[in-house]
Amino acid sequence: MIDNGAYQSGPLKNPVNDADDMSDALRGLGFQVNKRTNASQEEMEDAIFSSSQKLKMGGVGLFYFAGHGVQLSGRNYLIPVGATIRVEREVKWMLLNGFVLM
């Protein structure tokens, strides 16, 4: 679970509250919750990797993201806190250099 709201450009108010509510609900159902708030690219990658490693042992997983995202040429991208995107071509460049998650 990743809740990003502290963007330098276009900060969001609701992601932390929404993710807190989802965390409480999922924990109430017996799920383990790995929650990251205002995550950088590296923190997002770490959260996704560690969760996927746990799922290899079996079970059910849910990925929840609250924050900015964009769609470009039919592909969806999750935007980490700290990313700077001014024009479309920067999304492609950042993807090649590991700055934006798909």
C-alpha cells in the first residue's frame, strides 16, 4: 500500500487518509499491510518487491496506490514523490532510467 500526497507540484490531501482507512479495513480482515507514505521511487520499488516476495510463499495480495498517476500511450504510470515531469517525453525518459513505476 502506497499513499503519496506530498508532491512538490500538485500536492494531494486525501491519499494518507484513504490509505489509513484501507489499512484499518484490511487489517480488520486479517491481512498484513505493508504501508508506505510519501514514497520515493526507491521506496516504492522496495515496497512492491518485498510484498511480491511474501506472495511467492502463497496467499492473496492487494496492491493499493493513492497518489498521482498518468496514462501515456495506453500504459499507466504511478508517480513517486520527488518525480519532476513537465512534458510527455520526460515520462518515457524517466521510465528508461527507472524513475517512474508502471
